[in-house]
Amino acid sequence: MYIKTIKNAFLLSCFSFLVPFSVASADDCKVLAATGNSEYPPYLWRKADGSKDLLGANSIIFAELGKRLGVKIELQDVGSWARAQEMLKTGRIDLMAGAFYTVPRIQYMDYVYPAFLDTTSVVWSKVGADLPFQSREDLVGKDGVTVINNSFGQDFDEYAKANLNLAFVASLKQAFMMINRGRADYVLYEKNPGLAYADLLGYSGKLDVLEPAISSEGLYLTVSHRSKCNSGELRGLLAKEVQAMISDGFMEKALQQGLEDWRNFSR
């Protein structure tokens, strides 16, 4: 009888692991709060109507992800990229809608694999500056600038910390202004968001994108360690749906829609 009881308990625990995640069993997790980098078109950007809504490819992706999971994912603008990371770190936000993998970040958030999109980061310089660039070693001894808490992947971040002279500012607008005014030699930032903002801020034709890219990184969905909704079950289901959305082409379609929406938004 004792052995039978243990066996039944084991089978029950296995069955409960296989039961799909549902809002009815998630207590306070009927709604998942999410945020991201609000200056990151075509992935994310502010709606600019005084609301906290975010637009872009990642917004489209997270709306679909919530629909497939049967939960509501509220993607909201909480301010700067640094503040977004702080909100996730403290558990006031459950999900991050796009982050590169770095060792410091795994101290406060769980990554959901695989990456849902990829992006490249590049060196930006002022047109006519004639900044020689073939590899990251060419940046040594120059004055660079990037956005606070921005990452270019673990490998480049470690190289930059050890070898480069980088200043950190609150926004990409400030960074572009610095190289345009000759206060820095180059800016480090992602290519697609940089091109989008250069056009919006009136810097088209004033900045050069230098090749090759300094890094190519995956954008991951992450879950705060302090989120009350963080569980192995939820992370597993998120991973399953992310893979399905990659396989059925939804992620690429969302990116193309984000590019088109940004073009219309910035006109």
C-alpha cells in the first residue's frame, strides 16, 4: 500500500508538470508586465501621444506571444533603457522584450531560448571624419560614446571595458550630437535602430556607418528573477512558443511590419 501511494504521488506530479500553463492556475499572473528599450526602432519605440504604449516589431511579437499562451502581456514604456533594466531587476516588471546575453544580466534575469530576432551593432562616425576602421583594435586611443547600460554582447563588452575609452550618455540623441559636434570620435550602437533614429533626428547624410559590424547578437525574451510569475513551467512554454513563431515565419514578418510602421511613424 505504501509503495502504491508513492507511485501514485509520483505519477500525479508528472501529470501536473504536463498540464498547460493557464491563467486560472497562475493566481496573480493573469497579466504579465513587460518593457524594453523605448528608443529602439524598428524593434520598439514610444507612441508619442502621452501614453505608455510601445510600438514596433517586438510589440507585435509580444502581443502574439500572449495570445498564444492565453495570457495578457502588457508592454509599457517605463522610461530610459537603464530604468527598464532596473525595473526588471527589482521585479516590478516581469518580462524584458529584447535583451542581449551578458553574464552580468543573468544575475537578475532568466533568458528564454532561442533568441527571437538578431541584430548587428556598428561603429558610427561623422561624415568626413575619415576614421580608419577595419577591426575593433582601430578604436583604441579614440574617444567613443554609447548609451548607458547598452550591451554589444559579452565578448565585445569585455574588450571595450579593458581597451576602449567610452563615455556613456542617457540617449542616442545625445550620442549622435556629441560626434556631430566633434566631442567624440565615434558612437557604438545597433545598426537598424541607429539608422531609424538618424533619419528622425535629422542626421541622415551626416553620419557614416562603418563596416564590418562589431558584433551580431540575438535578442532574447527574458524573465525577472524576482517576478512572482517566474517558473520553469512558464519559461518552458515561452520557449516553445518562441520557437514555433520562428518556425512559422512570424518573427520575420513582425520585423518587416516594424520597419514599415516606423517609416510611416517618422514621416
